[in-house]
Amino acid sequence: MPDQDPDQLAGQIELYLLDRGGWVPSREICERFGVRERMLRRDGRRKGLLVRFAMSSTNNGENGFIHHRFLGTRDYLRIKHGRLRHAIAEIRTVQDAEFGRRNCLTGPPRALFEAHTGQALLPMRMPA
């Protein structure tokens, strides 16, 4: 089945999710339709097969999908906020690496002190 048209395959998987009516484990979808798990999810620029009509998440310790029609607001918000937290953590990781690289190449910014009170000032660096 992997040599099938992706739109046709996605349609068949959507009908299966609608028929099941709840969380469906990823391995079950892969076994039934003969696809790799990575094909179900977004991979760089390529959209996953199920991105239009289903959400993926870990439910009771097992990766799976649920059709949007059966996804309650509470579960949707839990998944959405988890993904946003992950995205923010990735951005912070990149920023930390950028600051570390800059400090290694140019040295850490020197400490500045206010002339009258001696209070330390936060060093400012202009973005490159």
C-alpha cells in the first residue's frame, strides 16, 4: 500500500479513524495500511498523511491519532499547549547556543558599573 496515491491513502485512514471513533495507536494504523510511522507525521517540509483531519499525541503512554471530530476541547488544548511549550524550548535552546557561541568567539561582555552608586549594569549586546 505505500505505493498508493497519498491522498487516497489518507482518505482510507480518515475513514478508519472515523469508524474507530477515538484514539487509535500509530502502530495499528501502520500495520493495517502498510506505512511507516514517520509518514503519518510532519517530516520537515513534507506534511504528514493525517495532518488535515487528525491530531497525534501520546495517550496512556502510547503514540496515537484521533480524528478532529472526536477530539474534545480539553484534549485539544492539552496537545496544543504541549506543542507550544516544546517549540518555545527549542527556540531557547537555539538562543542559548547563539549566546554561548558569541561569548566563545568574542569573550563575555565586560561588567559595567554606574559611576555614582557603583550599581552593576546589565551588559547589552547589539544583535548581529
